[in-house]
Amino acid sequence: MSTRLIRAVSSVQVERVMAQSDNQAIYLVRADAVSCELAGGLALLDLRSNIYYSLNGVGAFVWELMQQPRSVSFLRQEILKKYAVQQDRCDADLAALLSKLSDAGLVVCSHAENH
């Protein structure tokens, strides 16, 4: 039962993140986060903390898109064009990626009305 509860809570959190993200959120890679190609993905270095991160191929694709300010809907559209993935899976994975990158301080998020 506890496993089901954790999954249910995670699902609700992902839906809430996507709902917030869909409200004109714009993401951009921070200038003090650098990257280089690494085995089909990217290695990231946060120059402020000297912590390394890695992204798989899809994460690397999103990272490259976010070198310019990009909306969640734009990111979703580009992923769906390039990869054979269902939209609900794309939404969940994109929400998780954006949340992790934001929590790590590697990207900044603003709202379109501020641009």
C-alpha cells in the first residue's frame, strides 16, 4: 500500500508541476552552468558549486534548446517531433527534468508576461 501511495503522490506532483509549467513558464540555462558532450549525452558542471551532473540524449536535446529562453510547450513540441514518445510520458519526463534542473540551480524559470 505504501508503494501505491508514493506513486500516487508522485503522479500528483508531476501533474501539478506540468500545470504550473504550462502557465507560460520560460526556462533558460544559467550562464554559470557549462556542458560538454559525453557518451551520447552531456556532462554538466555548475561553476558555482563545482558539482557535475549528467544528462542522457533526450535531456541533452532539451538542454541545448534551453540555451535560449524556451517555453514548456515549445520544449514539449520539439521532443514530440524528434522522439517516438506518447505525450503523457513526455509531459511527465519533461516535468521531472525541469524540476531537477531547477532544484539544482542549473536553469532559471520565469513567466512569459515578464518578457
